Amino acid sequence: MQRIVKLISLMGLSFFITAWGFYAHPLINKQAVFSLPPEMIAFYKVNIQYLVEASVNPDRRRLAVVDEAARHYIDLDHYGDSAWMKMPRYWPDAVEMFSEDTLKQYGIVPWHVNKMYYQLRDAFMVQDPEAILRLSAEIGHYIADANVPLHTTENYNGQLSNQHGIHGFWESRLPELFSGKYSYFIGKAEYLDKPQLSIWQAVARAHLQVDSVLTIEKKLTDEFGDRKYSFETRGRQTVKVYSKTFSEAYHKALNNMVERQVRHAIKLIADFWYTAWVDAGQPDLKRLIDFQPSAELLNERRAALQQWKESKVKVRPHETEADKY
């Protein structure tokens, strides 16, 4: 129930225009494609429109799928001071320490990203183009969410500090106004030795910026007073929004934080896609551009993959299949 209330409280704000999911996610997934190596980029570029459109699917099903909402955030401050350092990185350890119900109540985004890494790797291994694209689009969504500071705190919408609406302001209004000037040159995708630790590093980095997100907004609110909000026409509706002057002042005071987090998300998504492909044995993706494998062939490949898993072979140098979630 708390997860549903959390989503509704965001959707019900008169000045909540879009979610990070419905503006920045398509942009982030699209940009991640251009960091891929030549062996991958052709397949991803041909399907870039799908990766853009499917990037928001996890948000679309948040109210319809049980436990979906918990996959988008983690309320680290619920677990005490410096939880970003102390929380168990692997799911079995976290369940043992806190219980699965507690974890799902306060968010599971870093563990879910790791779970999806294995699903994407498996899709590469069986060479299922439909699954590769679906999982690539959706893991991109969760990785991007993990890079939003307000996705890492119980005060996710400023409701505990009388800053209601700051969630949509930071992750929607600011990118909407300023992302056209961001730099998206982030270099090439790199192999992640420990994907689970990499997503936790992203969560920790985002969480350490929560105080700045809230403190700076509160200071500017005191300075701007009634000039904080304005009204804009969207279609046939006139809606209350954060004024452009207030938005510009906040964006500047954050010292490029939103741009940095967008860039971090793009790079990490490309890294996860690349790592899953490498760990799957670097299958020839060019063959999959126009290839539609039969259900029989996919079932044969899935059976072979399951047999390989059951052989107890280590799937990465540092962990076994049992550690994956």
C-alpha cells in the first residue's frame, strides 16, 4: 500500500508534468546506444526506436503489477546513517538481515538491476532478439532511476520537509527545460568486473546528493516567494509549474547535477548492456537484425542454458549463479 500511495502522491500534483520516465528515460536509452562497440551498435541502432519507446514500460505498469513500484527506488535513510555503505550488496544477505517484505517495502532497485543483468545475459546466450531488446530497454529504465537522488530517500517528494513536488521538479521539469544543452559524449562502454557493486556505487553517489537537492531548493524558495510558480498552457489545460526563472536558478545552483546524473545513467546503461553481451560469449548480433528464431529453436537453446547453469559452473570470477539476486 505504501508503494501505491507513493506513486499516487506524485501523480496527483497539479504541477507534476511528466515523470523522469516519460521525458528523460527515452533520451537516456537512446544516447546509451552510441557508446556501444561496433559489434553491438548495428543491432541496437536498427532497433533504437523500440529502445526509446519501451524505456517507459516499467512506469506504465507500476500500478498494475505487484511489487513493480519497489523496483524503481530504495529508501536508504530508512536503514539508518551511512546505509549506503553498510547495506548488503547481494540479495540473499539483505534478505537474511532485513527480510524480503521489509526490502520490498522500502525499495529494491539495486538488487533488481543485478537480477536483470542475468536475464539480459541469458537472452544474449540463447540469441533471442525480442528478449534482448525488451530487457535492454527495461534495465535501462531501472539504472536511470537508481541515478536519481530522490529515488534513494524516504523524503522522495519533499513531503517530510514541506517541499512537495520537488521530485517531479528535479527529474522532469529541469531536464525538460535544460537537457537540450547537455553534453552526451561519454566515451565507450566498458566491462564491469562486478555489476552488482557498480549499481550500488551509482545508488550511493545519488544518495549523497539528496541533501543538496533539498537544501538548495528550500533556500531558493525563501528567496523567490510567490515567483516560485507560474502557469503554462499544456494542450487544453492551464497547469501550475515551477517558473522558468526559479527553475533556471535552481538548475544553476545545483552546479550541473542533473546533467551529471543523466550522463552517469547513460554510461552505466551502456556498460551493463556491454557486460551482459561479453559474459554471454559475445554472440554475433548482426545475425539477429533480421532473424526471427522459431519457438522450437529458442526452447532448445533455453534448455541448453539451463543445463549449463545446473552444472554449477561459475558464471563470473567472483560469484556463482546462486548469488545473482
